Amino acid sequence: MTVEFDATVESEAAPLGVSARPPRSLVRAFWPIAATGAVLALVPLWLGDSRLMMGLAVDALVFGAYAIAFNVIFGSTNQLFLCVGALAGVGGYASAILADQAGLPMAVALALATALATVVGGLLSWVAVRRSLGVIFTGIVTLAFSLSFANLVLGQRGLTGGETGLVVAAGEGSFLRERVAAFYLFLGMLVAFLVVFRALERSHIGWAFRALRDSELAAELAGVDVARYRVYAGLIGSAMLGITGAVYAHSDGFIGPSTFGFGHVDVRVLVMLAFGGLGTLLGPVVGTVVFAVLDELLVDAGQLRTVVYGLLIIALFLGFKRGAVPAVADLLRLLVRRARSRIGR
Amino acid sequence: MTAVVLDGIVLGLQFGLLGVGMTLVYGLGGVLNLAYGQAAVLAAMVVAVALTAGAPALVAAGAGLLTAAAGGVVLDRTLMLPVYHQRGEHRVLLGLLLTLGVAFVVDGLLLWRYPTGALRLTIGGEAVPILGVRMRAGSLWASGISLAVGAILLLFFRATTLGRAARSVIQDEVGARLVGINPAAVRTFIFALSGALAGLVAVTRSMTSPVGVTAGFDFTILALIVAVVGGLGSVAGAFLAGVLLGIVSTVSAFYIGQYITTIVLLAAAALTIVMRPRGLLGR
Amino acid sequence: MLEASGLSAGYLGENVVEGVDVQVAAGQAVAVIGSNGAGKTTLFRALCGMLPVTAGRVRFDGEDITGRPAHRVARAGLAYVPAERHLFPGMSVRENLLLGAYPRRPDPSAFGLVFDLFPRLEERRQQRAGSLSGGEQQMLAVGRALMSRPRLLMLDEPTTGLAPKLARSAYEALGVLKGTGMTLLVAEQQVPLALSVADRGYVLENGRIRLEGASEDLERNPEVRRAYLGVA
């Protein structure tokens, strides 16, 4: 008989995720997404004149999309994929190379690139699942992949432009290169991703996700094929990353090794989700907005910007296990409950 | 070819020391210290500043090592406390994230203060022929120091009471408490030791090529690879893995190219995890 | 030598053990008997600092050790051998024993004492602890605890996983130890064995002391006989 020895037993099973059930009714489930979409749709009215600001807004949306994808993979099934940037990079570089160098029509290149990213991500998931890699080992393996991809890009100079980056010809002259049009395209993708996330949550897949997050062993015993659902999450998240990366490549016109690098993408996504809350629906969106503002404020700080990110990561993961916003939301809920009981007395 | 392999061994010995620091902290505390490379760079910068200020070489080196060790102690006694309250995977995850934050803070501060900082130690002396290859004094010193420190470490862990106590905490923390060992104190000591090791590697590395202020994350990733391949928690494993990977690294860099070499090293770590998670000598 | 008064302890806010008073005088052997889930292990962990105490006091040789961390309790002379043993599997028998005396190097006679008691351990001196048999691991666990020359030896279900013959020889060894003047506190499900060595006993049921007394009295007690000795 083995007894849990230490008295400070961690009672939450999910390290950083949430196990709440999504709302039952269709309206309650999806109106936050519609509202968010509507609000964000107004941004160009406010910033539309400045090409610079709109460019930043587009970048913010792209990161939001990345964050949702990471939420699907890590928030839903605890797979620490430290290769968000790399998977998006697979999509971006593959699409650019296929369209520009292999001469494929942009739509075909996009589709193939997304498929490639999906397969790669799915493979990583599958390997992690087959070899029962825990969170840490999955993290290390995906980190190794991320860094390898970066080195691959740097090494294959002929194909990828190496250090100097790649100018993406395909998409030039199309609506993609217009900042406002691109904004609405990415907003559409963001909303679509949110819809997918919520739909997943409400489906039997989402039920399986919650089960395996709460207790992997219990889920297995209850008949949930944990392996399969993990791979599903990996595939869906990677598809999201791949297509975002690919569309970004054609929309921006230029991609380089730093565009999809670990320090540039993965770290930001982590901070964003630390703010907005892992596993929540709008967490990525909140995190995106907060982060975009923060980034703007820090743009002149140079290296001190990195210091601030570091401090944020520490403060956020130390103080708020599920994210700053959920913690604040919990606090508010607690205060409201207290106020109500006082009134009721 | 011999020259390449010898260079590989020189490099490998430093890889080994680097890996030992990382593997010890993981083995003892269950923490993957992502700020490890920054300890090395911090030491390098301190040494550089001290040397520029005119301090004698040994004093400067000592100052660097001491700073890195002190940093380790501070980290263990502050941020790591909530991490140690967690268990298992939660602990590793939180430790990973918090040390990542620390890495950014230290990296950013160092880059801000010394944007072009680098440490380069030139060791005077004749090149000595070994197996028909002329080895520069710097390489010889670096190897000699690494070997000596490595031997001392192995002896320490094998034959001294404190070293044995450290091993016992890795093997069974509860058992260690039962015999009167304070795991927290041992962890602090090991954190300090790993910081000093990182600093030492920075100093020996700078004897053969400059250690720049941006090298932090490279060191960390390298340490992680060596620790994983050697077996997390195994000191001897880290050394063995270090030397092997050092040779692989120089051979690959010589015959193929720099980027592929990095990929090969990363793949070695990934393959170890997938095929043989306990590494070369881990349990 | 050891005195617990009003001791309560538990996990996650729930007390498993409530208001327990236990006394162990120097040179005595005391048994705590009870079935699975009675709270014996919880009590022992609370006594030696492995588990935080929610109420009550623990005194060792007059000194209040309530809430003192386990490693400091060990250094104060109270050696605890848990049911899970917690040996160092990758280290040899000799190294495990060496560490028993931490932070000091062991008294030269300490090895002699342990090997006299458990000759099998001397044979297997260089063997990895993880590769020992169940009985040998139990011997090593006790031996390791003895290396620090403790004043009180606490054992939690020392017969766990041992075949009846080995269990008996374990208690024979404990009897020898008692003969040398060692103070013993043993938690045990196997009542006849426990009472064979103990001078006094406590019966723990649902976290509370149900009965206490000299072991002969407990052996004759009809409730004890019915519940633990399988006699109608």
C-alpha cells in the first residue's frame, strides 16, 4: 500500500488548465465569440489610417491565433508543445517556397503547407503519446524540434534565404497585402478558431479532453482513449498554426528565421496565456490585447523589454496558476457572492 | 581527423561539466533550470569586468564563479521555494517557467548593461604536440581544468559524506530526511555548485573561443542536451555524454556544417528521450 | 522518553488521528496495535515530524519536538523506520548504512552491532540495496536506523511483505535489541508478534486510543482477543 507521503498534496489535477464545462445553450456558448468579433471589427475604424498601427494590429491577431492553437494543444490536453512558432513556420515557409519556387497556385500552396504542419504536429503528438512522454519530456522534444527547425531554415539558405529571410512574392498585389483587408481576414480566422475551440469543448471530444486533464488514469479506465484524443488535439492545433503561418507569409510578404523563432513566438504566447488564462475561451484574446498594448509601451525600452517579459512570466506564473484574468474573475465572483450574502441577510 | 577528435574531446570535457550542473539540479530538486546558461554568462561578464579593472586572473575567475554560485543560492532560496512545494510534473513545469523568466531577466539586464560584452582569455605558452597534433595552450588548460574538476566531482560524490548525502536525496528524498539529511540545505548547496560549474565552463570555454553576452541560451540548451543524453540525475552520465557529444559535434562541424551539427545534437537529445529516456547512465 | 499528549494529525484538513496520548519510558518496548486504517502510520509520522501536527504536543526526553522537521528529529536521536523503508536503491548496503549515521561518520562499533544482529547484511555489503530481497531490505532499513545510535527506535509495521518465518526472526532481532537496552515503539497489525516483544501496548481504533495496558493484560483482554487474535 503506497500512501501519498507529503502533506502538501496538490489537489488540482490539471497543472495550469481549467476543467470547467462550457455553457449548454448555443446562444450562451457562442455569443462571447460574436461579441468579441464585433468589437474587434471596429478596430480599423479607429486605427485604419495608420499603416503602422494596422500592421501591429494584424500582428496581434496573428499571435492571438497562435495562442488559441496553443490553448487547444496544451490547455486542452496538457501537451507542452514548445514549438508553436516552428509549426507556424512550417506552414509559412512551406507555403512561400511552394508558391514562389515550385510555382504552385497560392491556394494550393496554402493547403499543402497547412497539411504539412498538421502532419508534423500530429506526428509529434503521436510520438509523445506512444512513448508516454510526460509534460517535461514532451516539452524538451518539441523544443528540440523548434530549435532544429530554426537551424534548418538557417542552413538551407538556397531554399529559405537563411539569415536574411525570404521575400514572399505570392500574394503580392492581392487584398492580402492591404493591412485593413488582412486585418479582417485574420479576424475571421481568429473567430473561426474560437468557434472551433468552443465547438470542441461542447462535443464528446471536449468531454474526453476534460476527463484526461482531470485524471489521465481515471479517463483511461473509463474507456477514454487518451492517446487518440491527444493526437486529435495535436492535429487540430497544428493545423491552426500551419494555416496562420502560411497566410501570414503571403500577407506580410517577408518572413525570416526570427519571425517564427522560439524567443519571438513561443515566449510571447506563454506570457499572453499567463495573462489571459490557459484553457479559457477568450483568454488568448485578452492576453493578445494586453500584450499588444504592453509591447507598444515597451517598444523603446530595448533590452529592458526582455527583462519586463521575464518579470511578467515570473509574477504571472507564480501568482496566478490559471492566468491573471481568471484569477481576477474568481476574485470578483467571490466579492459579488459575499456582497450578495450580506444583502440577503 | 585526429585533430578534430582531440578538439572534440577538449570541447566534450566542457560539455560534460556543463551538463553536470544541469543534471544535478534536476536530479536533486526536480527542476530544469533554464536560467543555467545565464549563470555562465554572468560569471563571464564578472570575470571580464574584473580583468578590465586590473584584477589578477585567479581573483577575477574566483569572483566570477562566486557570483554565479551566489546567484544559484539566491534563486534556490527565493523563487524555487514555491516550486518545491509542488510535486512531480507540476514542479518541473513551474520550475521551468519561473527559471525561464529569470533567464530573460538576467539576459536582458546583461545585454542592456554590456551590449557587446565578451570574455576571451588568452593563455600564453607554446603549443604542445599531442598525438601528432599541436594543441594550443588554451585548449590544454581548458581540458586540464575540466578533467581535474571532473575527477574531483566524481570523487566528491562517491566518497564524501556530503556527496553521498546529495546522491541520497536524488535517490530517495524521504529516506534522506529519515537519516537526518536536510534536503533543502543540500539543494541550496547543489544550486550553488551548479552555478559555480556554469561559471567554470564559461571561463574554460573562453580559453579557446570568446564567450559573448548572448551565449546564455546556447549554454542552457547544450547543458540540457548533455544532461538528457547522459541521463537526468547522473553525474558520470553527463560527463560521458559530454565527451561523446563533443566529438560528434566537432566531427560533424568539420565534415558537414554548423547548422546541421546543432540539429544533430538536438536530435540526439530527442532520440534519447524517445528511445531510451533514462539516458546513457541514468536509472 | 517519548510522550505524546492530545495529539491530532491528518491530511488535507481532515484529522485521521485525534487526541492521542502515548508514553514510552526509557528501555521499554511499546506496541501500537490496530487494523488497517486505524491511523498507526499517521500517528507515527506525526510523532517524528513527517506530518504536521494539528493539535497536541510531542515531547522527546523532556524536549518539545512538536512540529520539528523530520531530519532534525532524526538527529535528536529518534530513528524512524517506515513501512515503505525508503532505502537508497542505487547505493550499496554499506553506503546505506554509512548514511545512517549522518552527519557524522559512524562509530566503528556501529557496523559491528548491525552485522552481529543481521549477519546477512555483512555478506551482502557491496550489493545494491535495490536488488535485495524483501527481508534483507527490512534488515537494512533497521540497520540503517541503528547506525546513528538512536535513543528511541520507531518501526512502522516491520513485518510488511515478509513471510511468517522472516517476520518471526524480525521480532527475534527486535527482542535482542530490547535486551541491549534500546527503547522501542512499534506499530503492528500482527498482534501476537508485537505483544511478544512489547512490555506495554496501545490499541488504536479509528484514530483514537481504545485500550492501553501491559501486554499480558492486553493479551488476556476479551475484546482484543476477539478483534485481533481471532479467538471467539
